[in-house]
Amino acid sequence: MPNRTVPDSSVPSRDLGRKNDSVLSNAAQLTIIIVGIAVALLVIVVTATWCRRTKRVEGGTLNKTANGFGYVSKHYGPGELKKKKSKGGAHLGQSNGHGPGGGPRESEDMVVLEGCRGVDKVGDLLKASAEMLGKGSVGTTFKVAMDGGDVVVVKRVREKRNGGKEMDGFLRQIGGLRHCNIVSLRAYHNSNYELLLVYDFLPKGSLHFVLHGNRGPGRTPLDWATRLKLASGSAQGLAFLHGCNKAKLFHGNLTSSNILVDQMGSACIADIGLQQLLPAPFSSNSAYKAPELMLPSSKSPRKFTQKCDVYSFGVVLMEILTGKTAGEEGEMSLVEWVRMVVQKECSTWEVLDFELLGDKEMEEEMWALLQVGLLSVSPLPKDRPTMGMVHRMIEDIRQKGVREDGAKSILDDLTSDSSPSHSESTP
């Protein structure tokens, strides 16, 4: 019988196995690809959602608060931070720039100064619940509630600034100032694209609001003793700034809006040092400017001195006495109006706030404080007293007229609900 070759059944089995393995391999690869695409899409969706949640609203309009609170000035920087609502309330968002979304990276450190708690990283501020108080020529100001319960004020500076190690050293110097009549700088973050400044929060608002806010029916008159206390505290804070070291520090933009009121009803000077941080001088209201700063000149801008602060403080004293605002562009300034009335030898009450009629027996003290104000706004810097002298004169007036009637001050009725902190009616 012819030999028949018996087919090797193992051959087709191996071929079939290889075929099945190939099919399984292709299926596995397809599955991996599909899963990878799904994961990538999920990451994209999550990232986009997060970006939308944290993205700051750029541009647009934002009216300052009705009472003008919050270190505010007039020039709005690009991409200003705005109040953003979410389930957890408002938060400090991030801007367009070098960090995520444009602001500083959340992991970047804050420089923490004496008395600051709960602020170690920039992210501690960006994630906290925040309320915008105002914005202006220097930056945007927020009231921020930290996770630990502390409330601070954060100023986000956007203007081009004097930079480098000198600026950092200056910030540390300002941050080292501690006085009962100064709003303390508690922490800061300084980078090439942004500056964050963290201050104490003072819930009773500004001197501007105390003097000029709610002038309609139902307003409680601001008595003389309270006005004199605020004048003395403001003078003491500014005198401390001028004399605390040999650096010849000055404020540079003193107005009634950046004199704040603390829980005890004492005046505290705010915004210290901002003038020196910016390359070009700024002032939101020429009514507070010393005349030597406004003289036409082809040369570089005139140098600011401590005597310029004295002039600005003299304007503040006139606000305290008259109840009138300092004046706006195109109007007769408060200084011009007071000088005109005094030169006409009118009655003292032609100058003074009508709310002071209840303290008519203190007219002599009021007239004395008016003389201090007029001396402070002398046209020539050399004729103005130092702030130390101004404070001593005010204290002399105050001590001679100390009353022991125990009358309640209007400041006792001010709360964070009635007057937000850190105001500026566009200083």
C-alpha cells in the first residue's frame, strides 16, 4: 500500500493560535487607545472646568463702593481682579501673566512679617473667601477671610514698580513699622509681574466716610471731642512715620480716605510707602497736593518731601473742621475757600461744620485748630511746621479742653456692616 502522509494536525492548530493571538493583540491595543483617549478627554474637561472656575474676569466696569472704601485711586490696570461668585463665595482669582492664569503661582512664598497668621503661600490668599473693596491707580483692594478666621486686607498692585532688592528692602522696612496710629503691613509677595500687600483689617472705615458719609437725615452728628481725637491720632501716626528713622520716610498721598478708624475709634494712617514703590509720583486728588508739586517746570518731577505731607495733613484738618470735602478738579479747593472766608473776618461759624453747633462752647478750641491747619498749608515749605510740632499743638488744644462728661462717641456706633474698611473715594 502506498504510504500516505498523514497530515500533521498540529500545524493548523499553531496557525490558528497565532491568528487568535493576533486578534487578541489588536483588540488589546484598540482598548488601550480608546481608554487613553477617554482619559485625555477627561483631563481636558477637568482642566477647562477648573480654569473657568478660577479665571479672573478681565476688563469690564466696576464701580467703587458707595462710601469710597479701599485704598482706591483712578487709573485701572489691565486685567484688574474682580469679585467672583461661586458656591464658596467670592475668591481672589488669578490674572493674566506669568503664573497659572497670569498671577503669582500658588506655591510661591509670602514674606511674613510680625503679627501675620495663616498666610504662608500665595495660594492661601487666592483660595480664601474675598470681597472686593475697590480699585484704582495703584491696584485692587480686597477684604479676605482666611481659613483660620482672621480677616485681612490684600492690595494687589499692578502698576510698573521700582523693583529689585531695593524694593524688597524697603518693603521690609515698612513692614517693620509698628505704631498704634499706623495700619501695619503684615505680609507681602513681590515678583516681576505683581505685588501683593497684606494689611490689618479695620472694620470702622475711613475718616472720609466718618466725615462725609450719610450726610442725609438720620445721621448722628460727629462731635468735637471725636474730631479732635481723630486729628490728634492722625498727626501722631504721621509724626511717627517722619521721625522713626533717618530714612526720611514720607507718605506721599495722604487724604482723609486713607486715614482709617480702628475698633477703639483711633485714627490710623494707611497706604504707607506706596508712593515710594512706584516709579512715577501719583495722586488722585490735587486738592491735597502741596503747591510746590504743581508748579510748571520743564525739569523732572519735583521731589516729594515730608513738608508735602504736612500740607496734605493741613487739608485733612480743614475737612475735620468744616465738614466739606477737599475739592475736585476744576473746583475751588477747600484751602482756597477757608482762606477766603478767614480773610473776610467772618464769624468762626461761617467756616465750621454746622454739626459742631452742639459744641459751641468749644469755639475757642476749634479756632485754635483752624490756625494749626492754616499754618500747615503755608504756601512755602519752610513756613510749615514739622508733624511732630503739629501733633504737640493739637495735643495742647485737646488737653486744655478735656471734658469729663462721658459722652458717647459716634465711632462707638460704627460697625463693619455700616462702613466697610479701607476706603477711598478715589483719593
